Amino acid sequence: MTASPTPRTYRVKSFGCQMNVYDGERMAELLADKGMAPAADGEDADLVVLNTCHIREKAAEKVYSDIGRLKKADGSKPLIAVAGCVAQAEGDEIMARAPAVSMVVGPQAYHRLPELLDKAARGERATDTDMPANAKFDALPQRRRAGPSAFLTVQEGCDKFCTYCVVPYTRGAEISRPYADLLAEAERLVDNGAREITLLGQNVNAWTGETAKGHTLGLDGLIRELAKLPDLHRIRYTTSHPNDVTPGLIAAHGEVDKLMPYLHLPVQSGSDRVLKAMNRSHTADSYLALLDRFRAVRPDIALSGDFIVGFPGETDAEFAETLRLVDAVGYAAAFSFKYSPRPGTPAAEMDGMVPMTVMDERLQRLQAAINRDQLAFNQASIGTTCQVLVERKGKHPGQWLGKSPWLQSVHFIGEAAVGDLVTVELTEAGPNSLSARLLQPALA
Ligand code: 5AD
Ligand code: SF4
């Protein structure tokens, strides 16, 4: 490979989960710190970072086809970096198969992107998929930009080893970022305009930290401390595992006003046989009992979950148990996926692969049930008054888009600005959004 001129503009394309969105933002900050500018819409970028996801489907194939398609208007290739979980899992293969790629950088090593860029400028291709715990957070520049709703990664990795899941291998063992660092980053985000912070972690409720006085805190303690920041109005967290929910976290939902009434708690299946084969270590009943405890302290809490259909060996009767669980919960939102064998995971070796046509049919039925409940949840809020955090302008003149406390997308017309918390009356509901009437402009 020949030496390339130092890139001037960049584009970071993030796929997959919110943690990748967070990582993508941090990589952009790092590149800006190196004197580069984001490429404008429609403009070619000198450097493209593909921040990839490996959780499902043919993730690696998609990366290769993206690499193939990346071209500037003059037909030349931009400098290409592959980051994220595909980089972690298949970095060496990518380097061997895709000569257009100059840099491969794993999710725990992207703070070293500037060094890789320097190497690329000298014509050297380089891979960095080390997994040093927390090193990247110490090496990243301070947060500079924040929209009204910001992500803050507090925990990474997972020790649960669900048998279908690649995360424990690509993101590594559970680590918690130190409490003082999180407080400092949250303060920076709020100073830069964030009014809502979503605490992120693959298993966020396993977060643990220590105060300066040596007190151990769990996620609920962190939430209570962040709630003391005067200009921070909303706190959310995702994703949780049923087995790491503590009584303190449940109590916080009843006591901390700034903690939004929304819980994303994946269940994956309603069948205890399938849950056991998935190594989920909870049952359908223990999951339902847990939700009841949240509802007891916060009756209006919106519930969300993740589901996998067609796990190896899943029978019609077992799938019917999933539908029954959905009926019992009444989700406000939920995500459902067809099982996808992940190389190196135990489930990929299991017998009883469910035919694709059966998976398709199950997914359709499950999504119909979820959509039905989502619409019912939205319709039940018609006529009520709530606060909306304004996130951006809508397509129509004078229209604004934002989120209700229950994470519903709400649009309204009136006087407002990005970052405002306005009071609205919800007037109409669809499955994915609600219309509202502005009652009171910004409080803050
Ligand atoms: N196949 C299908 N879905 C998966 N998920 C994780 N691994 C797989 C897989 N191999 C889903 C789970 C998880 C969500 C983030 O992705 O539902 O909660
Ligand atoms: Fe994957 Fe979530 Fe299970 Fe961890 S808890 S192994 S991230 S599905």
C-alpha cells in the first residue's frame, strides 16, 4: 500500500446497538481533536470508519459489501477503518480479504485510532484488537458536543454467556467505569446541553463503583447521584438482565423523579425449556414476578423487551408460550429477532435448527402481537398531559419532535427549541408515534 495524504474529513457509520452509537461519537471527537472535520452531507469523506455490529445475521458479509461500495466521486477509495464488534471478531480475516482496509480497531482499542491513522499515512496497514479494561476512556478527549439526549457508557462487556450471544467474546468480560469518571463525564455532557442521559451497558445493572469516601454504589446509587445535577432532567438506562436487578434499582423507580418510567428488560423466550437452553438463568414466571415489583412502585412504567424466535429446538408449543408471555406483559415496545447462529457460541453447535420459513412465520406472529400492544399502550395515553423533551425539528413548518417520559415519539406544532422540556396534551396515537397539542412552552 502506498502512503496516503493525511485525511482532512471523516465520516463514522455506526451499526447496531446504542453502545456503538456512543463509541461512534467518541471516535468522531477523537478525529476532530486530530484536526479533522466531519464530511458534510453528500460530500465525500477522506476517511470512513465502519463501526460494525456482530450480533446477528451476516454481519461480516455486510461489512465486505460496504467496503466494496465505498468510493469517492472521482472513483478513488477513501481511507477505510473497520471498528466495532466485527473488527474484534474477524480483524485478521478482514485484513487478509479486504486490501482497501487500512485500519482495524476493536471496541476496546479505538482510542488508538490516531496512531493507526499516522501509520496509514506512512502506508502501513495496522490492526489493534487489544482489550485493556477502561484504558480507552482514560485516553479519550473530554466530551465536547451533546444533543439534548446523550448516551453515557457506564459498563461494558458481559459475563452472562447466553448460549446464542457473541457479546461476551467481542466486548469481553464485564467492567464498570469508575464512579468519579462518570460523574465528571455527566457534568460535561450537561454543561454542553444534555438534558437527558441514558446510561449504557451490555449488562448495565451489573455496574458497581465506589465513592470518594469508599462507599460501594450500584446502578441505583449512580442514578441517585446523577439526579442531583440541577440541569439534568431525565435519566434512563439500558440494557438490563433480570438476574442483576436489585431491590435498590426497583425502589429508585418509585423514588427518583428524574428516573424515567421505562424499563427495557429482555426476556428472549416465554418457554422455560428454551430459557434454560439459552442459559438465561431465569424462568418466565420469575421474569413476570420481577415486572410486578417494578409496577408496584411505578404503576405507569412502560415495559420493553427483546425476543429471539427459532432458537434451536424451539417447538410450536414453546413458541406459543412466548406469545402467552407477551399477552401477560402488555409491552409498550419490544424488539424481536430470528435466531442467528453466531460462530463460536454454544448454540451454534446445537441440534434442531428451526427452518427459516417457520422462523419467518413465528416472527410475524410475535411482531403482530407486539405491535398490537404498542398501539394499545399509545392509545391509552391519549388525553393525558405529559412533558416532552424536544430533540429536533419535524418535517412540517413549526413542527417539533421529542420523547415522552415513556420513550414514545411525540410531534407537535408550536413555539419551542431543541432541548426544551414542554408540556403537551397527547391527542392522537399511531403504533410508532403520537401527535400532541402544546400546552406550555419551555420550563427551563
Ligand atoms: N440471534 C438472534 N438474536 C440475537 N440477539 C443476541 N444474539 C442473537 C442471536 N445470535 C438479540 C437478543 C439480545 C439483542 C440485543 O439481540 O434478543 O437481547
Ligand atoms: Fe448477550 Fe445480553 Fe446474554 Fe450478555 S446478557 S450474553 S449481552 S444476550
